[in-house]
Amino acid sequence: MSKPLWHTFKGQDNAAYEALIDLRYRVLRKPWNQPLTSAIDSSDAEAIHTVAFVNSTLVACGRLHACDTLTGQLRYMAVCHKFQNTGLGAGLIKHLEIAAQDLNLKYIQLNAREAAVVFYERHGYLNQGYCFTLWDRIRHYKMTKTLNPK
């Protein structure tokens, strides 16, 4: 794999945004027959997005939005199937945690799919337990992390 090119931006006014939505949809929604609109929400406009390109193709994306003045939430973490287990997920976490620290956030929370819990635990997130089942099929677990001060 060529070295990824990382890009972090705020909001929806970016050339990468359309490709980001497409990747979210293909990885996180389409396999469960969900509509494209389920890959977008109202927080996108104010959120921080991180994407990775390999050979000019967007292959990974994730989003951070502030819940309050201390806590941010990671959502829509997706890596193209061909590039999973290559370190891109870890890169997303790293870039989004830096963005959270730049916003002076102290905590990160997320709702991890059951299959991703161990991945997040390897990156310092604590499993707080089951929180919901999406589409009656995908169990999610609340996970949290305290960020180190800059």
C-alpha cells in the first residue's frame, strides 16, 4: 500500500465530502440495505472530518463532533474493505484525537459495533457496556477515553 495522504477539515464544504459520504454508505450502510441518507446527519456541518487517500482514492474516513465543552464523539468510522487491517483505522483515531485536543476536549466517546470493540480497546478506549442494537442486527457498545493533555 502506498503511504496514505491524510486530510482533516471542518464541515461539508470540501471536495472530499462527497467521496466521504459514498465511503460511509458503502461500508457502514449498504451491507444492511439502508438508504444513502442514513450516512449523513445534521452534525456533519459543524463536525471535524478526517480522511485518508491512497493513490488519489478516498479509502478511510471518520468524524468528530463536540457534544459539549469537554466531550467529543467519534462517528462514522469507515475503512474501505480492501484497506482494512493496514493501520488506517489507527490513523483515523490519531488524527481525530489530535483534533479533539485542539478543541480542548478532555474526553472522547463513541458507540462501537460489537466487531470493533477490541480494536478500540487496543487504542485505549474503555468498554462501558452494551448501549443499543442498530436495525435489530448490529449490537453497539458505549466506549470512552480520557485524552492526555497537550
